[in-house]
Amino acid sequence: MPKYDTVIGLEIHVALLTKSKLFCGCSTTFGGEPNSQCCPICLGLPGALPRLNERAVEYAIKAGLALNCTIHEISRFDRKNYYYPDLPKAYQITQEFYPLCTDGYLEYFYGDSLARTKITRIHLEEEAGKLIHSGASIIDSDYSLVDYNRAGIPLIEIVTAPDIRSPQQARIFLEQLRLLLNYIGVSDTKMEEGSLRCDANISLKPLGSTQLGTRVELKNLNSFRALERALTYEERRQGEILDRGDKVNQESRTWDERRGRTLPMRSKADALDYRFFPEPDLPRLKLRPGWVEEIKSTIPELPMERLSRYEREYGLSRYEATFFVNYPDFGQLCEKLAAMGWEGSRAANLLMGEYARLAREKGHLTPERLAGLLEIIEDGLISSNQTADVLEELFNSNLSAREIVLEKGWQVLADTDELQALIGEVLQGNVELVERYRAGETKLYGFFVGQVMRATEGKADPKIVNDLLRKELGT
Ligand code: ADP
Ligand code: ZN
Ligand code: MG
């Protein structure tokens, strides 16, 4: 029995998919020649003044609406002051005191139950530059290079309330948040390129206690797996400290992926004082009347809505519907097949099996070609265990499913007389086994089926074979 409740809150940074930066016209394209996408504004040269990117505000509002937040008509930018080479102005423009969005939530399925995680706030801020160390890490580097292409790219920071209860839930929440952001198109959310980053706060408290414990902030979580592993490690580490009767130190710790453990970075006691104050170079952000409503009307169907529509309209199971929601390209194919009149479960059966593996490798087939395959299965031209072979050919040729089967001579063998004769031969060739079967060794049945299938190169209609075999064997 666990002795503690785990409490987790996440802070997520998301790079917005705007063409230009938050306060200047420089390009946000990833991977350009270092320092080729900079100007006096994002380099913080004296006298340069910021000008707010309207599209970034629109995207932040869109995220806020999709996360059920209150969107504030008036918000404000503040300076967060600190010195570091990746921050050319020596301050970051952010929204500390009056964020654009507050008090939202995200609902998602966690196991079989519906979970709701509160979103405390979403605010806009600018990205810092990128340091490239000459060695493997900052410690064993003789020098570091700095690339300011990234400096000034618009970010939203999404902060959750401390109401996530396990490392697994934290991971699922983040996956669902990412899916939602993809659906509304405000970010490409590539963790490997840093356009989605997550810091995790975790504390333990005695079971049922209402008082939150001392928290640790985890950094350097570069994947969903790292998030879950780091939290799991930290949950155990803190539990052991509390078991000994000691106190957890409030600090930031970094996840060491290679060693599979967290290591201390700095404690809150020597945390920086950011000397926040209102950004004097920007007026308050006041949204024009009606804008939020306009943005609301551009929000597409969100993952949870789609999930229930798939269950309701196509009769899909939760498992199937979830697959199609998580992989919208597959979902779209399912919708197209449904629109052609195919039953949802039939489409799911086809799309989630061998097809999924092949499509991920080679790209999708058209719904028409897939429908052609469903048709010949329905017609009984092939049996369902031949589907994979036909699929393979569909990816490799331009022929339709029907043409492939006819050309290859793969039609199912459904001629009762022919099968009857074949079965006779098989049984005659195995007289001893037939006797043992009749004497009660029923597990031999599969052997007879296998022999018939082999004799027909897998083309025999399994149902007819079964019917005939049972009759012959007298069962
Ligand atoms: P700070 O002012 O240090 O940024 P916040 O109150 O803004 O702290 O919280 C930052 C993040 O830490 C939020 O995601 C919040 O949910 C989480 N958090 C706060 N207290 C705890 C706690 N005791 N245990 C776990 N997470 C916490
Ligand atoms: Zn610039
Ligand atoms: Mg905070």
C-alpha cells in the first residue's frame, strides 16, 4: 500500500507556428544558417522597439479557448530580468502578472475514466536564443556558440494546477494536450526540435492530507518517455526521503537520461530574483471587441468531440475510436469509407491491422482502393486471412484488389465437390491419425485443417473446410 499521494503540476512551453517572431518581422523557420534570422529588435540593440505580432495573440487565444479558459480583454507584458548569453536584451518579455488566459481545463480519458486537469494560466512570451557548446555538455566545453535565430519566436506557456496524480497520468495529459494543439494548428509540437517542452513539478503528501508537500521541479525532459521516467524516479526518491523522516529539499533537478536519474541543479534558496516590472515599450494588450468570438468560430472539432462522434456515428469501440482520433490521417480514411456506406467496425478492422504497418512505411492508399478490398472480402472472393497478401500487392501495384486476386489466381476455393475430394485424400493419407481423433484425441483437428489448407495453398474457404471436415470426421 502506498503511504503518499503524488501531486504533479506541469509547465509547458509551446512554440507557435507564426511566420514571423513575436516582436519583429524575422522568420521563424527552423534550421536556418545560424544568426541569419535576426534584426536589431530580436538582438536587443539599443533603441530598437518591439511591435506585437497579431497572429501570435490569435493563436494564444485559440489555445485558451480550446482549453476552456477565460480570455482576458486586457492583459499586460512584463520584463523578466536575468543575464545569460542566450538572452540578448538581458530580459525576456513575458506576461507575469496579467496573463492573457486563465482558469481553463483539459478533459481526457485516463484508462477508462474521464480525467480533468485544470489549466491555471496561459501566457505569451518570447523564446531565448540557442547555445551550442563545443563539447558534449557545458562543463566539458572550451567555448560555446550562440544562435539568435530562435530568439524572439513566440511561445505560449501553459501552466496546470497541481492536480495530476501519477507519472502515467502526466504523460497521458501531455500527449492529449499535444494532440489538441495539433488539431487547432497553433504549433507543430515537435519535442525533438524543442517546439514543445515540459517542466514537471512533483511532491508527495501523506495519503488524504490536504496540505501540499514540498515540490521539486524537473527539467530537461525531452520526450514523453523521459517525463514519465523522471517522475517515476522522483516519486520513489521523495518517498524514500519521507520514509526516513527527512525533508525534501525544494529545488530544480535535471533528468539524466543516460543514468536514468534526476540530479540537483539549484535550490530555491539561491534562485534568481527576476525583478519583474511592466514592459515600458509596449502598451497594455487590449483585444478588439468581437475578436475572441471570431477566433472561436475557427476552432475545429476537438479530439474529445471527435471521439464521441466516432463512437456514436460509426459504432466504434473506445479503443478503435481512440486510434482514429490519435492518428487523424487514419481517421479521415475511416470517415471516407463510412461515407461510402461501409460499417465503421469493418473499416477499423482493415485500417488498424496490417494496413497500419504498411501505410506508415509507404503512405496511404486511396479510400477507393481500400473499398475495393472490402468489397472482395464481402463478396467472398478471398477469405479474410488473405487480406494481408492482397494489401501488400495494393501498395506495390496500380491494379485494383479484384484485378490482383484474379491475376494471381488467389480466389478462394469454395467449390464444395473439389474440397470434399481433397479432404477425402487427406484423411485417407492419415488413417492412423483419424482413428486417434475418433478415439478422442480432438486436438488433432487443427492438423487436418492445416493439411487441407496446405494442399490448397491457403486458398480454401475456411468455413466450408470446417463444415466438410466435421461431417467427415463425424463430430
Ligand atoms: P512558481 O511561482 O514557482 O512558478 P507556481 O505556483 O506558479 O510556482 O507553480 C508552478 C507549477 O508547479 C504549476 O504547474 C503548479 O501546478 C506546480 N506546483 C505548485 N505547487 C506544487 C506542489 N506542492 N506539488 C507539485 N506541483 C506543484
Ligand atoms: Zn528580429
Ligand atoms: Mg509560476
